[in-house]
Amino acid sequence: MKEEIFFAPRAKNRSAKTKRQEVTLIIDFHTHVFPDAIAERAIKHLYQEAHGLFDYYSDGTLLGLLDNMDKARVDISVTAPVITKQSQFRPANEFAAGIVSDRIVSFGCVYPHTCDYKADIDYVCSLGLKGLKFHAEYQDFIVDDPHMLKIYDYALSKGLIILHHAGFDPAFSPPFKAPPKAFRVLSDTLKGGVIIAAHLGGSNDWDNVEKYLVGSNIYFDTSMGFDFYSHEQFLRIVKNHGVEKILFGSDSPWSDAESEIAHIRALPLEKSELDMILGNNAKKILLDIYGGKCSYNREDVT
């Protein structure tokens, strides 16, 4: 498929040519789906693990995600699986590869405690997947652990995007394993490539995001945010970090993309800035990955 078509905004059922030209490309950079056979069980289990703090807005299936995308007028979603044991590695990545379409970009996953992370990352690449999702709490590792730096280093050298859960998770107790300060180590050590800290750099820890991460080369997504951080703090982070490093994300099915988009559109930002957050920043990242233009310097990691 041609990149120009893949990343073109849909007309959103508007027939007039002038309106078609004004349509904003929307890319949701943080979503989750499960195979139909386990989706209901997985959603209920995760909901219970989170003590019901976050509701769910779809049934966790691919069709459920696509339905929500249509309602929210999202053009493309990035799906991101997480595995908690090595036996899930091949099934999870093969499922991710099998749902890729003109509206779905799939990331893969690796189990951080694998005995051969290079072989696993090579397999993810062989499936055509464009990134890796990590969740330090569920996968039981410290974000800036030296072993993890080697995994990121190899993944980035292969042209993969790295997406991290960051900060608070209601299923776990503090101290959390993915704090903003740890991502600063990644920023200072890993030069180039794309690393994304979800939840605006650290869920429920945005003062430390401002202290440690603002101005770094780490990207932030907006997922699960606007019910928790203030518009004022969000705007301050965007201004000081750089709007070009902010990506719209919903964390579907755990948040309503339509509501999150409405919050973003209501902000006192220029249209060009809104377009960057909602889709154009993501488009550039993904086009660079698809085109093999994502450069990475490995000299700093041994």
C-alpha cells in the first residue's frame, strides 16, 4: 500500500471538497486489543486488577476498537500488546501481525526476562511489526536497569519504536518501576530513535515529568490523561517540552477516544499545533519507521 494513502485522513462522511481538505488526520498511538476468544476474560481480569478505577469503553476486540475509532473519527490506531511470560511471545506477536490493515498499525512485544532478547526482537522485525510495548509493572523490571538498556539499544538499532507505560498503575503499589526520572536515564543514554513514555511521561507524577523529562528527547502520549491532569499543566508541558514530541493516545479500551479528542480540541492551541498532536507528529514518526529513516547512534551503550 502507498504511504500517501495509508496516512491520508478520511473524509469523515463530508462530501464537500473544501471540507474534505480541512479534515484533520487523527492517529491514536496507544490502544490495546485481544483475540476474540480471550477478550472478554482479559478485559474483566484487568478491570478487577485495577480495582475498577478505570472503566472500559469497548469489548477489547479488534471490531470493538474499529467501532470506537469510527465514533471518534480516528483514522489509524497503533495497537500495543503486553506479555507477562515467554510462552505468550509467539502467539501475541503473530496475532498483532495478523490484524495489520490500512487502519491498524501493530507493535510487537518481548518478554524482558527472555534468555535471547536479540532473537526475539529479530522475530518481531520479521513479522513487519513497527515497535515494542513495555509495561514495567506487569513485566516486573526497572525501566533504567542496565539489562533493559541493552534490550532498548538493540530494538532501536533495528528501527523499532519503543512505547512504555509510565508512572502509576492502579493494579500495583508504589514505588512504581517506570518513574519520570528513570526515563531521563534513557534519554541521556540512548541517542536517537523513538521512545515514548505514555500518560504524558508518567501517570499521576506530572510534577516530576516537568522536573526531569521536559526538554528531553522522550516523546509523550496523552493517554488516560485529561481526567487526571489539568489543562494548565498539560499546556505548560507542551510548551516547555515541544509540541512536536506530543502524541495523541487513548489507551483504548480504558479511555474514550472521542472524549480525549474533545479535550484536546478545546485547548487554546493553534490549529497547526492541534493537528500535530492529533496526528501529524505520529504520521511523521510512522513514515520515518516505514521508510527506514529512523537513525540511531549505538555508541553510548555497551
